[in-house]
Amino acid sequence: MKNYYGCLCTEMYEILHPNAPQDELKFYLSYAEKEMSILEPLCGSGRFLVPFLERGFNIRGIDLSTEMIAKLKEKAPNAIVSQGDILDYVSEEKYNYIFISSGSVSLFTDMELCKNILQKMKDLLKKGGKFVFAVDTVANRCPNGLEYKTSISVKTREGFDLILKGKNYYDEKTHTQFSPSIYELYDRTKLLQQEMMDFQTHLYELGEIEQYLRDIGFTKVNVYTSYDKVAAVNNYADMFLYECSI
């Protein structure tokens, strides 16, 4: 499945990213107030959601990956989270604040699907609410490489070797970065488990999605290139951060 975080992918993610980067966490916390109802779609294993909970915020999460949700529940058994497709998410309440961190909106490489996701986010907001999200930019494209090469190797708690192999191809026409990946778990030289991942991301140019955000009802859209809220002026940035209000 495209961009599905399976068992081995989740294990490596937890080893490499056990906690949210403090500057990014501070950025998303800056929009939160205690009386707000907050939603984090694509919450993954909870590296942002759990710190929000620990600070007493009323936050819910949703993620497609069963494996990621299981990791989150290990950390925060009382967290209110749902497993499933965000487009199928049904909520009786609307939210004051919704955020999608870590450039995860770029995982929606079908642009019509992406627009449907953005519309869903707007529909889940209360009047006066904010939707904040990040995307990767065209400055983040990887060099093309047609052969699988080992890019990451880590040790698991059991002492096994968990290896990520990948290759890259960038499609200029669609702005899609194709990075098919193979996760392999070894006990010394013995292969214990293997997992394939069809990893794809859409890399954005400045101005590519702003008008659509306004068309679906966001009254104000700010675009930043850093967690210090520096305004975006060109494509020479690792990310774009969108702050959208209704």
C-alpha cells in the first residue's frame, strides 16, 4: 500500500524519531489553548499528540496505520485515537484547531485526493478555527538512483539489525518523488523479516495550493518557511508551513 507505515517501518521510525523536535513541537503548541478541541490527523505513533496530552490539552488523533496507532496506545493508553482513512472520519463535534505535522500532507500525491483532504479539514473546523500543516518543497528532491542502496541501519531492542534500502526517481511533471523502500530485519546474516513500502511524496512550489485553500473557504492563508514564522517568498526552503483560518 502506498505510504503505509507497516511493522518494520514503524519500528525504525520509533528508533529514529522517539520524540518530536522541540522547535516543531513549540510551533504547533503555539496555536493551542486549554479550552480548545484539537484534532491531529496522521498522528502516527504520537510524538506530537502525547506531549499535547501531557500538557493537558483536549486532543484526538487519527491515523491509517494500525501499527502506528498501537505504538501510540503503548505510550498513552488513555489517548482518544481512531484507526482509519481520514476521509472516512466522522465526528459529532467540530474542532478549534487541526494540525498535520512533519510534512505529512505531501504523502497525498494524488492532487484531487489532496484537495479532498484539505476540504475535509476545513469542514471539521469550527468558525474561527485554524488549520496548520506542513509540506515538503521542490528544494527537497532527491537525486535519481535506480538501484536499491542501504540508507539507514539501526539496532532494535532485541539486538537485531534493521536496515532500510531505497532508490529514488523524481517526476518533474507531477512533482512526485518516488522512493520505493525495502525494510529488512536481520539476526546477524539471517533475514528474519522483509517489508516493502511504496513511498511517494508530492513536492510543492510556492503558490501551488494557496488559491485552492481560499476557494474552499479559508479566509486567511499565511505561508512560512520556518517555525519562527518567516514568510515564504520563493521555493528555496525545505518546507512550507501553512496557517489557515476560517
